[in-house]
Amino acid sequence: MNDRIRRTAGVAGLAALLGLAACDASISPQFEVDGTGTVEGLLYFDADNDEIFDPSDGDGPVPGVGVAVRVRDTDAVIATGTTDDNGRFAISGVIAGTHDVFFDEASVPNGVFVCENPVRTTVTIDVPSFVGVPSRNACLVPIVDVQTNAAVGDFVIVRGIVTASPSQFDENDAFLQDETGGIALFTGALNGLGIEVGDVIEVGGTVSLAVQALQLENVSLREVVPDAGVVTPEPTTTGAIAATGSTPRDPLQNRLVVIRAAELLSPFDQGGDRNASIDDGSGATVIRVESVLSPDSGDGILTTTGMTVGNCYDVTGVVSAFFGTAQIFPRTVADIVEVPCS
Amino acid sequence: MQLNRPSSRTDRTVMYRLAAFVAVLLTGFAFAGPVSGQAASTTGLIRGQVLQQSGAPAATAVVTARNEGTGLERTALTGEDGRYVVRLLPPGQYTVTTQVIGFANSVREAVPVSIGQTTTVDFTIAVQAVEIEGIQVQTERSQIDASGANVAQLVNVEQIESLPSLGRDFVDFIELSGFVTSDPGETTGGQFSIAGQRPSGTNVQIDGVDANNSFFGENRGGSRIPFVFSLESINQFQIITNGFDVEYGSYSGGIVNVVTRGGTNEFEGTVYGNFRDDAFVASGFEAEDPGSFEVQQYAARVSGPIVRDKAHFLFSLDGQRRREPQVPLSLENQQPITEELNRYFDILENQYGVDNAAAGYAPFQTRNDVLTLFGRIDWNLNDDNRLTLRHNFADHDNGNEYNDFFDFAYGRSRAENFSSLSNSFVAELQSVLSDNAYNVFRFQWADENRPRSGQDVRPTLTVQVPGADALNSQDDGLLRYGGTFVAFQNLLDERKFQFIDNLTYTTGDHTLKMGGNALITTAFNRFQAPMSGFSGLQGAGEFVFESLDDFAAGNPVEYLRPFQQGERIPGDEFDVVEWAAYIQDEWRMTDKLTATLGIRYDQQSFSNNPDPVAEIEEAFGFTTGFAPTDSDNFSPRLSLAYDLDGDGRRILRAGAGYFYGRIPLVLGGNVIQTERPLVELRCSGEAGNPNAPPSVDGYSEWSTDGSDNPFSCRGGSDASVPTPTYTIWSEDFEYPETFRANVGYETTVGENSRLSVDVLFSQGFNQYNLRNLNLRPEQFRIQGEDRPVFTPIGVFSPGGQNDVASRINTDFANVYAVYSDGQNRAYLANAEFSHNFSPTTRITTSYTFNRAYDNISVSCCTSNGLYEDPRIGATSPNDLGDIGDTDKAWGISSFSRDHSFIVSGQTVLPLGIRMSGFWRLTSGRRYTPVVDGDLNGDGIDDNDLPFIYSVENLPLASAGTADEAEDRAAYQALLDENPCIAEQTGSYAERNSCTGPWTNRLDMKLSRSFDTFGGQRAELQLDFFNVVNGIGRLFCDADDQTDDPFAGACGWGRITTVTGDELYSVSSFDRSNRSYQYRVENDFGRERTLGNDLLLQFQMQIGFRYYF
């Protein structure tokens, strides 16, 4: 007890002597939420990834999964239940408030994932809250996880900004990039859908290493947000690109990059007369021009792009690989800008 | 919804209250003695005893008191003991005469009567000799109020006229009382604390009726208006700290009781004017230019008889004209973008219908003008009835109010016009019903209208123009037009009807007083708060254009607008009814001891319940849809006065009682305003999308009052509703209540001096506060500090936003419930000595000790402010704790000022120059050490109390590095410089445990009168403000300031404050150990001078007055 408290206590004692202590109005008790509600819900397999439970689309219940209502953002359990044969559960006596509903992953069938776990729900007094939770055969992951962890044949879901659209490539390739990395999408499924550079898309697909390049095959489009993002090309060198040719999981693979003042060393006389060598001084790599950019191959490409052997260019493009050889793919003529050789 | 509190609590409270009161009553009797009187809020009384020369009392003597100015006469008969009381005497000077058959008439002249006070006049009469008509005696002034135990300080018309006044606001004179908490830099105009209590607990009454703005808990007119009542119309006023008369109510702090003046039998008048501009103002405390302004004030008063001795009139006016230039963004200061600016003006003019657009960005002037008119008629209807009618009118025009930081890029289009128009009509009928019965009836009608409007509250037009230089403003790269911050159709209107009746009846040794008071207040408030997020500060909405081309093409990229769900502007209108009934007995127990025992009952209620909010009831189980009625407010009071010698020269007094105060009605307004969620519309989609910005086509035709501003996006998309905030009443809410007790002694010293000493105690309960129902319970504790955190550790960040993670229900933002957890306790003492050296030279000195404690120091207004302001120790922001809980919120009150020394006086210098002055030296305001960050995860930054570590235990961010030793040394130095921190090592810092710098202010006035003709005279006046600062400048050497701006004479009179209240900032949070690492804020406790725009430095004012 410091002096101040002692003095206060002393005067309080005097006040008590005068009968004042009895006047202390009691403070109202601290508020606690008064009332409970019920959390009801459904766990289902969302076969068509539309987040709508519709058995006619192949969706079905996921029974026998343990459900816990937990204090939000903690592991503390308020109440528990289990999904029934219809995938449904009802947990009553839950104090009103916003809580987490957590599904016991150990009791979820193999190959099924509850991608959003826990889900959040707000319980109000005497009014049941309902949570419908889809499960899937894959969950949205950062692209870097695909690059580093996913095995060939895994089904994954990724989301990112389109850096090269299907219309810019001969074989319906598109490139997607998020904050963690880039990935190629090999599919005809996106062709004709109007997907453009700058759109944010979410896709599902199977991991493959076709032509020894990492990509997703059998891609299904889940969501498109038009013109919702911009990817700034990452500055790199021709030598760095070339070094990734035999390492398809290299972080530079499938990214949008830019190389500066790189000299065109040869005409487009390789790879079906669509490849040429280009070098910024760090070691040559391959520049490949697709037919949608230049219908004519060989020297026709020089005409289309205005390039001249021996001149230097800033080139923006996505990085890919073809049987161990790294390539940079400019997407349009605008990606090739002649500059003085340094 | 009916408000039912637990009966056991109510019963217990009443029982305790009575028990406590009896205890104090008995304690008081142990040392208190006789003599007492009865206060009244607009009149005073004369009492005394008439004795024969033999010492025998003279019964049935007729005692007549005649007002020397107005001829008003009141008479009384002496009783068997020769005692008499003449009541219902308006303040002034009286001639008192006794007439007893067979005895010579005895006369006392110039007997002063003040409001609410008793003047004692005793007579000894002689047997009448044939040739003697009467014995005339110049009264010996009894300077002591012998009327009871009230603690009140009186300011009379002489002081008002003679002392320096910077703004001619009568409430500025309240600083003559040390019980009033002075706060330099904040005008006393709106709110002021008395006796350590909340400012909203102060009750201002003029002529015995309410003169408050109830909505904000301030005096009528508020804080912006320079003055609302003509200084020329004031007769006297009192600052009543403990007023035990049951007539006094509705205050938990104090009362400022003003009585206006009336005319007399003499025709007289005066005109007055003063002038001040920047040439009369010294540079700022840090040599800043004071800025350009000029202000003139003027006044006039005329009074006289309508019918001599029968009816009198007084009319006065007071006015001010103030001009202050403003320089917004203009062609002159934006030369690099002249071309763009001209194009912007062209577009504004031709496509958006803004006439003469360029002129709106030229320099302009802010107005601050006021005119008050006052008229009063006193009419002695007959010998028994006196009618007073008076009306006060005030018109304040604060035009083009402008903030050069926020408004710079908008030009004059963003200046706002604030005005205040108030009327107050009062009628008072004083009636002598019989020899022993008197009645006073008062009626008031008052209206106060405060609209605040923008120049053009169509949506703001914001255009991004690279190169537009904000010049210390916030809007770099922007050109802007129109809209408003909070002036969107803003209006506060308050109307009052009040009836008061007091009946006094004397019988034997008892004087009974009974009466009632009914006050009906109708409040209307329309207020659109600006948006809280994204763009912010826009109350009228905003179109954003990314370029001048887009501006020209009418292609906004975004449209933002706040409003209330249902496409309306938040508003509320409600009635509040206050009524009181009271009775008291003034019992002259002996010749020397008078006891006044009374009881008062108050009830306050909102007549309109807010709508229920079903969402709150379903989410929290908390009842809504009601407003509080407080029906158990019984206030017993006892006042004792003991006249030690029976001559009114030495008085011992003691009193105790309960008092109920008001709450600012804005608390109820906050509830009604959130009956529906507030919405923030944001339209930012591309053309063709539902949420595309609405078209600006036709903007030029839209009404400038904002009524055409769009409520939806172009595609008709609904507003985006943010997480709503609500305010609701708690069922446990009760109105503020204060117990007060005081003992005092007052004596005359010789014939020309007076000394008084009073000791006061008060304890307040049920002071309003807010709790946040949506705050989660404690989630974990910080190691080493035992500090509770309300956000789960997995998502907690002391430097981040914890507002959502700390909520119980994320569908809501804060859900405020109005509670009454606030408590306070104050210990005060006052010693005052006054001495008249001569009729023209007198001095009054006082020392006041004012130490108040509380668990929340707030007064008014917004829910956010009331919730976030409290600093809480080791518990929840919802748990203020009880009296003495220093580990919670209990601490010294922000309204406490330990020491105040006040000297005022006047004298006459050679050459007939009259000099008066007022000096006040007050200890500093309290401040609370805090930590930068949200240490308890309640979603509120920078309001958590620091745990005070010892130097060696402070967990420093630099621990283990080369900087550690230096940082610990710096912390040690900080502890050495701030003992208020050092002495709390090992515990949480208490609220307001540190004290800012003292303030020292001396104002003086020199005046010289010149006789003109016909008894008329002229007077030249020179007022000097902050004289100490002015003297310091004479001796200040600029070289002294290079190291320390406060060195030597350079620092004299500088008014400073502490700006550094952050002791630590959090550097990092160790999640695994649940502990913080801190950085020490070396600026803690640093003093800074108060702002230049406050004009607190030395300055002068020249005035002229003419009396006729």
C-alpha cells in the first residue's frame, strides 16, 4: 500500500465513521450474455464445387464426423456433436455469440477435405443458427505449395491473377500467379471463356509434369473476378531463366518476368522456327514466340516483332520449360521493347 | 418495458442513505451552534433583533426595509423576543427602520442584501424625546452570511464592472472561486467543474430558473458563443458548492446562481466599447505570429422608473464583432498548377453549377458575432405583490468557421456556419400573503436553436490533381469542393417550460418552506456523423474523380455516403420531465442556533422510449426499448448555523445532505440515434455494374442543402452496411447522486476584514458511464504484469486491430450500454480573507484545496468518448471498480486541482487612476501515464495503463544488445524526473497519478474617469491579460532561449501542458511467453506550451465607457 492509497484509506475510514460507508451504492454486476441457442448444420460433399447442397449434382452427406463448437479463435470446446447419416448435426445449449464450428479431421473420410475448418457461426438466443459446410476432394492452396509439395496426380485448387491468357498460346496454355508463385494451366477448358490477363480466377486441376514443365491438367474453372489484379513482372536475367530448365519446380518457373537489354543472338530457327537465343550477358536462354503472336515463323517473327539479330530488347514474358530447356514466352508484341545494348 | 430494479437494492440504498444522514446529523450537532437562515435563489433577507436600552426585547415593533434604488418596501413585526425577519428582498442596498410607539424611530442605511444570504441588523431603541424624530445610524455592515451552512461565493456587480474581462462572458468570473476547476486553453463558456465534480453536474440558473443546455450538459448557448447573457444585465451571482436549501436541486457538482439587475428610481445608463486586434497581442509563447484578427465589443444599458417607487425598467445590450482572415488553397499559393486550377474552376462553374468558382478559393473572413438583448420590468403591483418580467435574447453568428488543416483544399465551400439563437422569458411574482406567509412563483419559457450548416452540402467533389500542394494540410494532390464534416442538416433545438413555486410560512420559531419545481425539456437533435472508414470525414457524401478529365466527363470512380438505414438522417426528438417537491423547516432552536432540516424529492424521466432493438435482445439477452425513470430520489438535508456571539460576526456552520444531478440528454439521444443501424454506402464499380457510382448529371441542379444527394449506387445496389454500433440503456441505470457535508467558520476581523474557513466533503454515486456488452471475457493474461487480455492469444497483437477479435458477436461492433458505475469522492478546503483598506482599496485572497478522486472523469457526449476515455488498470474496461480500487479505475479525478491561490482587488492610484487585478495560481491538471498500443486487446489503442517496472526488470526490446545499457539509463533518468512514476514501481500506474505544470495568470485593469457635465462621466479602460508574461518579455534575452525556451524571464507566464503521456511503447509480443518487450518513450512528461491560436500570451484591450 503506497502513501496515496494509505491516505485514501484513512479518509475513507473517517467517512465510514460518519456512516458514509453504508452509502456505497453497489456496482451493478458485470454483464454476461444471458441465453443460449442451437447450432444446426450440414456437412456434405460438394461434388460440383458450387457450395450448394444438391444431390442431383452428385453432392452427398458426410456422416459420422465429430463436430465441436469452440470458443472463437481458440481450442476451447463449448459443446460437441456428430453428423448423422444425413450429414446433419444439432448442438443445443450453446451460449450466444460468434463461435467456431470445427470438424474433427480424423473422422472425415479419406480423400475428403473440409477446406474451411473451422467455420464461423453466430448463435442467437432461441433462434437456431445453421451452417452448411461443403467438403471437397481438394482445398485451395497457395501456388508455392503446388510447386514444392504436390505430387503428380494430386488434385489441387489454386487462385491467382492471370498473367497470360489462353488466347495468347497455341495450345490453350494459361499462366496463373499468386503472391507465392506461378503455375501453368494446360487445358482447353478455359478456352473461349474470355479469360483475360488481369482476371482473378480460381481453378481446380491435376498436377502434372507434361514436357517436364509443372502444370495443372484437366482444369476446372471455379470462379472468375474480371480485371481484379495486376502482376508486376519480376526482373530477372536470361542466365537465371536458363538455369531453371531442368528444375520444373523452381520458383522462377511459370512466373511473369522481365529481362533487360538482352541481345537477340540468333534468328528464330529452332523449335519449329519459333525459338531463338537471347542473352543479357548472364548466359543465353530461349525466347519462344507462339503463332498467335506471330502467325509466320522463322524470319516472319522478326518481321512481326521488329526484332533484329544483334539488337537488344527488354522482354516481358512468362517462364516455362520444354524437356529441360527453359524458355521465356512474350505474350504480345508490346512485351518486346527494343533498347540500346548496354 | 417497465423499468424494475431489484427491490432489495433500492430499499437498501434508501435505508443506508437515511442511516448515513442521521449519523452525520448527529455528528454535526456535536459541534454546531445557533443562527441560521434560509436561502432563496433570487432574493435575500434581513433579520435581527430589536432591544430596548434596558436590554428587554421590543415586541411588535414594525421593521421596514426600503430598497434605496427602487423604493420597494417590505415590513415585518418583531416577536415576543424582539426578533424579526424581512424576506423577499431583491439584492441591493436597503434602509431599515424600526418604529415602536413611545420609542424613537431607528434607521440603518446602506444595508446590503445579496441573493440567498441573510444580513443581520440589530437595533437598540431609545425612549422618544419630544424633539427627536428618529435616530439615524449608518449601518455597521455585517459581512457574514448568517443564514446557514451553505458554501457559496458571491460575485457582485462591483467586481463584474471593475475586474478585467477578456470576453465579457459573466461565467469567466467564476474563476474567482477556487472551487471551480480552471483549465487554460479551454474556455469556461460551455462547461466547468465545481468542487471536483463533473462539469455536467453544474447547474446554471438565472433568476431562479434553469439556464442550461440540457442536451450537452452545459450552460445555455454552449461553448462556442462568446457570451449568451449581457454582462450589463447581471446584478450578482453566486458559485454555490454546497447549497442546502431544498429549493436548490438538479446539481451533483455546483450551482452558478445569477440574478439580473433591474431599474431604480434614477434614470441612468451607460455605453461601452472595447477593441482588440493582433497589434495588441504579443507573439506566441514560442515567438509565433499571433495571426491576424480584430474584435470589437460594445454594450449599453439604460434604466429608470416607469412610475416612481412603483415600476422600473432596465434594458441592456451586449455585442461583439470579430473578424479573422482565412487563406485557403488559391491561385496565389498554387502557382505550379495554375493551368490545372483554372481548368478545375471552369469545370466547377460550367458543369457543376458553382457560380464564380475561383472566388470560392480566394481569402475570406471568419465571423464570430454575437448580439444579446435584455429587458426587465419590475412592478410593485401593491404593497404585497411584486411582479418581475424579463426577457433575454442572444443571437450568435459564427460564420465561415474554417480549419486550415482539414478544409484547405476545399476553399470556402467547406467553411461551416454555426449559429445559436436563444430566448428566455421569465416571470416572477413575489407575494406577501399575510404577516407570516410569503410566496414566490416563477415561470420560464426558453428556446435555444443551434443550426450548423455547410456552404454547399451537395456531395463533396474530390479530384485527384498531381501537384496540388496541401501546404501543411491533409489533402496533398487533391482539389476539393463542397460537402461537410458534421454540418449536414445538423440542428439542435431545445425548448423548456418551467414552473416553480415556493411558499414560506413562519410560526413561532419555525419557518416552513415548501414548494415544487417542474421542468419540461423538449430536445431535438439531428446529426449525421461522418463516415468512419475509407475516405472518412464526409458527412454529405463524396464523389471521387481520378483526374480532371474524368471530372470534366462526369466519370467518378467512387461515391461514398453515410446515412441511417431507411434513407434518413439520424435524428431524435424527445421530452424529458423533471419535477421536484420539497419541504423544509428552519427552526430557531435558541437565540444562537438555527437548524434547517429539509427533504427534497426529485424525479427525472424520458417521456419517450426508444424503439426496441430486437437484434440486441436476441444476441445478448439484454432488454432494450426503454429509457430510465429514476423515482427513488429522496434528498434529506440538514444545515446548522451557530452565531457564537449572537451578533452575526462569528458564525460556525455545518451541513450535510444529498443532491441529485442531471445527465446530459445526449445520452438518450445516442440511444435513439442507433435504433436503426447507420449505413455507409460505397459505390465503386464500373459502369454497368450495380454498384457503379451514381450519375453526377444534374449536380448543378441539386439542392445545396443536400436533399438531392443520392442514397444508392447507379445500378441501385443497396448500401453496404458496416458492422453496426448501438447504444442502449441499462436497466440498472440511476441518475447521479452526491452526498455532501461541510463545516466552516466565518468571522469579521475588526470592522474591515472578514475571514472564513470551510472544509467540505462529497461523495458521488451513480455517475454515468458506458459498458461495451460486446466485449469478450478475459482470454489470457500477460506474464509478469498479470494484465488481462480480451482477445485470444492466437490472434492477438498489441500493435494491431483487436476490435473484431475482442467481440463476443462479430455481427455487431461495440454495443454500448449506459450504466451508472461512476463514483467520486472529493475533499475540499477553502480559506478566504478580505480586507477593506479604504472605501476604494480592498483585497480578497483565498486558498483552495481541491482533491477529488473518481473512477471515470468524463462529462458528455459521444458513446465512443465515454467508453474509450476511461483508463483501466488491471481489469476490464467494463469494470471501473469501486471506491478505492486503484488497481481498477479509481484514481485522482481529472477535475481535481490540488491548490489554487486567488487574489483580487482594486485601489486608486495617483491621478485618479483606478487599478484592479485578478491573479490565479493553480496547480496543474492531472494526466494518466499510458502505453502506446492495445495491451489488453480490447480494441482500443493508447488507453492502457503501464505496469511500472524497476529499471533492472523492465523488459526492454534492446535487451542483450549494445543499446541495453543506454536504454536502461534513459529509463532511470525518466524515473528520476518523474517521481509520480517512480513511486509506483511494481504496480500499475494509477489514473491521473501525474501532475502537469502549474498555471499562473495575472490580469489587470487600469481605468480613469473624467467628469463631463450634468453629473455624467466618461471612463477610459485598459485591460492587460497575462501580465506576468508581458513583464517577462521585458527582461527576456533571446540568447537565453537557445537551450531552454523556458529559461529565466523568457518563461514567465508561459502556459504549458504535458503532451507526453506515453511511458512505453510495445516493441514486440512474445506469444510463447505471453510477455511484452518495450521501448521507453523519452518524451514522457515533457512540457509544451499551449497552442498559439488560444492567445494565452500577454495582450491588451482598450475600452471606453460613458455613464449618464
